[in-house]
Amino acid sequence: MSKAIILAAGIGSRIKGFFNKPKCLIKLGTKKTLLERTYQNLINSKVNNIYVVTGYKSSEIKKSLKEKVNFVYYKNYMKTNNLQTLLSVDYLLNEKFICMFADIVYEKKILKKLVDNKKMICLLIDTSNVLEGTMRIKIGKNIIKDIGSHIPVLEGDGNFIGISKFSKIGARLLRKYLLKNKYNFKDYYTLALRKMIADGIKINYIDIKNTFWKEIDTKKDYIDAKKKIKL
């Protein structure tokens, strides 16, 4: 595994009044940003070809890692969701890669589990809780049966934590399904995964239950994560 794509174009509207920078620049513990933490976790897992897709306040994000990664600017970030952000770099979806949301903090050991996984498509999920405001999942027979915010909390089996891995074949399938939905401007790229599932394509998962992770969307998320992260 050598390539990663980090989706960092969003405005972060739910936290904007509290934190007026891109969410990936939120600092926790010893003053490392979320993006710096993810970068180091990737490097430690021998993933060294890293692309960061930026939009909102792109220049500030670039100052964070400078020449350490490849930055790609997505100009329509104000009008779309991350399906379009990922589609904007569809030329990168030609070999195995890890795809990551930029606004998450997590225990570094979980990334190693995903890097070592050999399945065509594999998502990191957490079945220890079913949360509002994140991508819920339904599972069965060791595969993902459904994914998305349309799944009611009471019917969900857990949450997708925003980190996924695609083999070469999986990456090209993802590109195909993103292109099929190229006129959809409001959905997350997980819509493409839902379409794959509907067509009988198997999507595997690794359950990281009882392992710490946090998607930081709100002030409360930030406060909760800051209590947990000391380093």
C-alpha cells in the first residue's frame, strides 16, 4: 500500500462559528493538527504517496505540510459534497489506495489493520455504538449491507469512521460508480458504495469497536476529543 487520498475540501459549517479554519487544522494534545496526525500515521504505515484534496482556505492547509504531500485544489467545494471532491481526482483511482476524511482522530494501530487487509474494498467501522451525524452501516455475513445517513440510528449496526481501502480493482470500480453519479452534487462518496452493494459487489469491513476514534463536526466533538488526546 503506498497511496492515500485525504478529503479536506469542506467548510465544516457545524463548527465554523467556533473554529474558523478548515477542520483538519484543529489541534489536539501536543498541538498536532488532525492532518499532521493522519500524515504521520500514514508514513508510519509505509503509505508515503499522499494526496490532500483541499477547497476551503486551501492556502492555510498547504502551510501545514508544505512539500510533504501532494495538494490538489477542488474549486467547487462550496456547492458540493465529497462525492464530487473525490470525483475531482478520479485520475488517481487507478491503483490501490486508502481514502480518508480529514476531520477524524483515531488510534494509529487501526490504520495498520486496514493497510494489511487484502480485500477488494474494506471499510473501518465501529459496532460499539450507533451515532447521529455520521455514516451509519448495516452489516451481515461479514459484509456491509447498507451505508449512509438514511439508516435510522435504531436500525443501524454501527458507524463508518471515514477510512476505507480499495484494491486496484476496487479503485477502478469506485471510479466507475462515481462517474455514474457525476451529476449528484449533494451526497457523500458513500453513495457510490451503496450503489455497488445494490449491484451485488461485496464490501468488507474491519470492526474497530472499543478502539478510540472521533469525527470532529461540532464544538462538543472537539471538547470530547481534547479530553481523550494527551499526546
